[in-house]
Amino acid sequence: MAKLLDEIYGEGVTVGSAPTPPTPPSDTAQRLNQAMKRLRARLRAESGQHATGLTATQLAVLAEVVREGPVTAARLAALEHVTPQAIAQSLAVLKAAGLVHGAPDPRDGRRKLISADPSAGALIERLLTGRATFLARAITQVVRPEERDDLEKAVELLERLAGAEIHPHIP
């Protein structure tokens, strides 16, 4: 019957009810934003991030110092897309906690290079492992095997969105 209707009315046309209009991108964006907020909060809780006493911003800065190696505050600000003042505030807390330290740049004594204490690397690794462990358990328990390809596609789309260079809409 469906094949006959497709031949008469054209493929994908429904008879007796109007097709569902596509969801506006703004609605999808709002749902995605809410889902990401909930997932981020869950990952923070599951990884033990709250127990560190550090904010998400401070931990992001610490992770960059661990990843980049000796780095200037200006480079950290650029990597994190924040002001130098915001980096200075985060670095002050991280220095007080003994997680990072500054030393003069051997090539330019006017600049300071920020380095991570070995305990910082261990902390970041523990948090990342906690997040990955939670996500792996959640995928195993919540995502049906036949949905795994859909999840892979969703991850690819999220990676594309994260890397998108969007230009402002000019009317």
C-alpha cells in the first residue's frame, strides 16, 4: 500500500495527515545546550571534581598548563579564550594550591613560564579517567547496541560544531 501511495502522491508524502515540520534550529540548539549542561554537571560529580575545591575554569587552566608544558600566561589566555586578568586569578589560586609555579623564561627574562607540579598531572589524569569511566559505563548501560552507530555520528557532529567558525549574521 505504501508503495502504491508513493507512486500516486510522490515519495514521502503522507495521506490523511500533514508531515511533521522540521524542528527549528533554535529549538534544537536550546535542547542541546540543556543536555550539555546536565552532562557536564554529571561528569563533574562523577569524576570527583567537586572534592578538589577548584572551579571548572581553574581546572581547565590547569589542564592546559599540564598539556602545554611551560607556557606563558598570555598563551593560556589565548588557549582558554579569556582575558589575561582571568588567567591571573586562576593562576593565583593554582599557585597557592602548589599545583603550578612560575619561573623566568630562559630566552626572555621579562616573561614568566608557568609549569605544572607533578601532582597537577596526576590530578588531571584522575579527573579525566573518572569522566571516561562514567561515560563508558553509561554508554554500556543506557545506549542499546543498535544505537551505537548513532552515538558515533552524534559525536562526529558535536566535534564539527565545536570546531565551527561561525560568522555573525548580517541582515
